[in-house]
Amino acid sequence: MRRLRDQLRQLETETETQIRSHYEREGAEDASGPAFDPLELDRFSTLQQLSRSLAETVNDLVSLRDLLGGYQRESADLLTQQARLASDVQDGLLRTRMVPFVQVVPRLHRLVRQTAESLGKSARLEVIGPEVELDRSILDRLAAPLEHLLRNAVDHGLEAPPERAAAGKPAAGTVTLALSREGNEVVIHLSDDGRGLDLAAIRTQAVARGLLSAQAELEADALMQFVFEPGFTTLGQVTQISGRGVGLDVVASEIKAANGTIDLSSVPGQGARFSLRLPLTLAILDAFLVRVGTSVYALPHASVAGAARIGREDLAAIYQGRGRDFAYQGHAYRVAYLGRLLDPDLQPNLGEQRWLPLLLARVGDLRVALQVDALIESARILVKPLGAQLASVRWLAGGTILPDGRVALILDVLALLRSGAVHDYLPPSQGVAVAASQPVCVMVVDDSLTVRRVTARLLRRQKYEVITAKDGVEALTLFDARRPDLVLLDIEMPRMDGYELTRHIRRSERLRDLPIIMITSRAGPKHRDHALALGVNRYLSKPFQESELLDEITSLLAEREQQP
């Protein structure tokens, strides 16, 4: 605006100069005319009139700008007042849903007293922070899990009076229920001063049920997670009161349904402790809004252990198998692209960003750093229920409507990591501590997602490391990062079929001795002979028996070991 005003002033000055010069020349030529100044006679040229009009237009634009600026400030003030009013209304609605925990305390005292009397024990419940308020729906959902945990603590956590006296403990056992509020979460610690968990019995039962191999060595924290398995118990008989471990899978499911988490710790001879974290309300959540591809998702704070960032070169090295896991606060996290966990065909686009965001999550001994395309913001969102079409997807906790009108799905990260399909898309771990003997690596190349998943799960159950590719082009790309020990190959695939990939393998100096098993629906002798002529070691037709495939893999690997 200032530049336009200066240009108009220059134009006006130049116009007046030209007019004066023009009439001075005319006066010199016509001496008989009166000697009047041209401006005194109002003899303006068209150019001068246009310049004056432009100057007036500039002044009108300045006035309009000031007027719009005032309207903008008024609108901003109104929006601020509206946001404050909406926040007050929201807080008021939440307060109407909040109830103090003290309402259920008498029932819990009675439960502990009756359970102790029926078992011939002496126990008391100590409640710390009963004034903490929770959402009514969360409190109703929490009552049954707390009752079960209290019964377990009295029945099989606290010792009998003679045993407590021999251990130098008071005759009356103490069960402590401590509540506190941390931000928008309620933290509940339930502990007892009993004998604690029997880790040896847990390990024995886990081995007996096939959940753990007899040679496996696990830390105490990882071993205690088995008590949350369905039907897991270390008791020889089931009682009406229920034992420690029986029903804890139901407790964990109820806590998860309330968007909470549960942790367990135990010290032999000193007791066990359950730590529960729950949101204040299920209607509103604090969540990270992230962009994955073209979609926006919300990840609740309760399911995320932390946020970090990683350099683009380091992330590319991890995806290509050349780098180690992401190290954060002394722990190694396996890096995975969140988009590929949700859509197998979605690949990460590292772009030109120097740093990319990671969201850290942990389930048991599995630590995963989820890479997203962009971390938009941390926001408080209103949870909307899902329809019947999406309610069956167990890692979707709901949806929300963003301020711009878009819909964002709320992801339950912990449920996503617990699902077996997540392991199909985790890159091979390059952890800090490398095992002495690396497992056999098998690459499955097939354009069918179902075949890749089923075959990968079969091989992983046999302790093989599995890499998957949807066609020959992707397989060649993966060969550059990792050389497998054996390849399972289909014939008919887009971009590059199995025959072409076999030619590339046999012509490569690095891959020419790689064992290949071709698995295809083409069972005719023509296809078989052509595959064997190209250098395929084994030829199986679909559908195949799992035992047959495993026998062929074992045979080929044994032949390879015998070669000089």
C-alpha cells in the first residue's frame, strides 16, 4: 500500500509537470493570449484526472483495511470468548459425571473383612486418597476388577497368622489402596504385605502350557506377565474366592476397555503390587494427533510411553537392515512404520525432512518405536463411538471430529502391538545385544497377502526369521539390505514374476547359491520343468501340506551345510 501511494504521488507530480510544460509552450507560441496559469483555468488533462482518481482509490483501500482490521480483532475476541465458554460448559458437564471414589470404599472394606473372616485370617484395608474423583462409567467398570484383586490379595497374598508370626510380621495383614491424580489420569496402587508371587510356580505352569520353552531365561518382570494369560493359574484347585492369577486376564481386559493400563510387581516375602492408570473420563482424552499417509489418527497419551525423533539417514539405515534399533533411555526399541502396520501396502516416505517423529510404546518385553509422517499436535479430543462396521477392529478405540471437520480414528496402540499381525511388518531387530547364533532367515515372495501372512506365521512358529516381499522387484530391493538363507517363491506376480527373479538370483555372484523353493498353483510338468531348468531347488504346488514344506526347508538347509 505504501509503495502504491508513492508511485501515485510520482505519477501526479510528473503529470502536473508535463501539463505545465505543455501550456508554457503554447503560451510562447500565442503571445496574444492571456498569461494565466493553466491550473488557474482548471484545464486538467485526462491523465491527471485518472491519477487523482487512483489516489482517492488508495485512500479508500486504506480505510477499508482499517475497517477490516477492526472487524478481525472483534471476531478474534468473540472466538476467544466462545472457546472459553465452551471450555467452561465442557468442564461443567464433566463435573456432573465425576463422582468421588469414597462412594465404593465401604463396600471394599466389607469385602476384605468378609473374605478374611471366611479364611480364618485377619486383614484390614487402608485407603489413601479416597477423595479422588473419577468418571461414573469408569468407576462402575473399575469396581469388579478391584474386588477381584482384593480377594486375591487376602486369599493368596496374605499368609495365615502362624506363617506371618514366623516371618516376624503383624498378625493382621494390610492391603493398601492408594489413589492419586496425575494430570488427566488417575493412578491406583493396590499392594499387600504378603508372600508375593511364586515366580518358580509361574515358570513351571508357563512351560507346562507351552507358553515358554524350558531353556528360555526371562527376567522377573517378563515372567510375571504370564499371569494375565487367559486361564493361567498356579493353584492345584479352583476355589470360590479365586486365586492369584485366575481371572487376571479378565481384570486386564476391563482395564484396557477403560483405556487404562495395568502393571504388576512383586518382592518375595514382602508382597505384590498392582499399578493401574486410568483416564479421568472416557468422554474426553488427551491424545497425540499424527498424520500417516493422507489420514490423521489420534493416539491416547496413556498408550504412549514417550515421543522422540530420529534422523532421516539413521531411519533409512534401520529400514534397510543396516542399522541398530532406536536407543532411548537405556532401552532398545524396534522401529516400525505405523502406516504399514495399518495398511500393508503403505510404505514410509522419508521425504527431505532432517528429523522424523517417533512415538514409543511398550507391551511386556516388546518395545516398539512407531514412526509417523508428522506429529501434528497434542490435543484434548471428544471420543465418539464407532459404528458396527469398525467396532470389531480391536485396535480402534473410537473416533473424533477435528476442528476442520475431518474425522480421526483413535488407535489403541497397545492392542495393535499385542496383535500377531504386527510381527509381520516389524523389521528384523538389530538390537544392541546380538545373539551368538542367528536364526535362519527365510524370504517369502508372493503377491497374495494372505499367503505371506500364513506362511510367515508358520515359519515363525518354527523359530525362523521371516522377510516378506509382494513381488520380484521388492525382493531384489530387500536382497541389497539382507541376504536370506532360503527363498520361497511364487510364479505369477506383478512387475516381476518368479521365473524372472530366479534368473536374477542365479546370475548374481552373491546370490547364485541361494536355495529356492517354488510354491505355485501351476502344477503342470511344463511349468515344473521350466522352473527346474532355471535352477529352482524344489517345486511344490498349492495347496501344500505344512509338514511337507517344513521337510523341504529342513532338507535344503541340511544340504547347504554339507556343501564345502
